[in-house]
Amino acid sequence: MQKFFISADIEGVAGVVDWNETDLKESLADYYKKQMSKEVAAACETLHKGGVKEVLVKDAHGSGRSITPSMLPKATKILRSWPRNPYSMMGGIDESFQGAGFIGYHSGAGYNGNPLAHTMNGNIFEFLINDIKVSEFVMNAWTATHFNVPVFFLSGDKQLCEVAKTFAPNIKTAAITEGIGGGSISIHPDLALEEISAMVKSALDMDPKKMLLNLPDKFDITLTVKRHEHAYRISFYPGVKQTGAHNIKVKFKTWMEVLTFIFFTFSI
């Protein structure tokens, strides 16, 4: 395998339980940014040992500047900050990659598997596509599929890993945390690195054809937001119908149309 793509977030990293621990400007975040970097590095090192020539990491949390580049292997490239295109957390991906994976991911809006569960921003109460409750993992896995890139592995909270199996049955997962109400149980940070390495090693043994997902042939979106003025603003996007104070509906034929809709409407 020549090229592999990793999208990395922080809310599913070992120990993370509070928003201040994810904020670049907060001193509390220093430890967890380092742990995020270690977990991504563990995945990259295993990929390189498995014969992957080039790995591109998208730092996909917040400002896109949480990972310490010097903690990654020399053969790894990193995309920091945001290109400001609809690919968002998958910025940098294209058809030239033979595989994609996700590190530090978290349960989406409408789930309770992570105290920081959300999809894209804190104003999204529930995001449904074809009655599937959409997390950032689902969104970004479909983006990989849009480019015909197989999805190999996922680390993050236990619930996300379990739900991912229903969406991508062959995906390899590593459950690092388990949300309980406003808290979470996390495995030891060093064990997390071992679990991620084992997950990636196992994923590399899989047939890429079995890891390629299918995109739906239509996308019926139902979105519920916490702030009614946000629903009102989104209602002006072409094709959108506001169905309640906090609710909108819209239909698209292609995933690129969905990504463009998200790109222009999900900012608060």
C-alpha cells in the first residue's frame, strides 16, 4: 500500500472528558494534545512498519493545530488548519489514497456514549440521513467512499466503535473510552497506544475490497438544531424546508451536495 489517510480528532482520546481539555488556548489541554499526538503516531508507525510508504494525517480538531508534528514519524505528513473546502475533517484526501482510518473519534449528536458527544458543533441536536443518526465518523467515512477509498480502522469511545460495526461491518476498532453520563472510563494511555497499534496491524491484513463502503443512492436529511434562529437561517439554503422551530428537511442526490450543504450551513 502506497498512501494512507488518517483523520484525527481529540474527544475520543484516552482520558478526555471536558471541553477545556480540548481547547488549544487552555493549559489543561496540553497533556491531552500530547496524548492525541501519541495515539496518531502509534497508528502511523504501525502503518509504516506494515509497508505503507506515505501517510497523510489531517489534524481535524478545533483549529486543526492540536497535534505536535515532531511527535509523528518522519515519513508522515500532516495537514494542519483548514483548507476551507467541503471535505472538512477529510481535507487532503483524494483518489490516490488506498486506505483511510480515524483516530480519537467520538459519538455523534443524539448519542450518550461520550460526555462530549456532538456532530460538527454543539448546536446540532440530531442529524439524520436516510434515518441513520449521523456522527462525524459516518460523514467522513462516506467522504472516503466518495473518493473510492476503503475505510480500515477507527479508535474512540466504545459506543461509537459498536455503532460503526453496524455501518461498516469489517472495520477494525479500538475502544479507548466509555462514556457514563457526564463522565467516562478510559483505559491507561499507554495501553491505548498498544491497542491502536494492534488495531492498525490487524486492519492491514484485511482485503481492501471488503473495507470499501457503499454510498446511498439518495440522501434524505432531517436536522434538528438547539437554536431556532439557526434553523431559520438554514431554511434559506436552496431546497431546504423548515418543518418546525428547530427542524429542517432537505433531499440531495449526491454526497458532494450534502458536503456542500454542511459546509455552508453548519457554522453557527
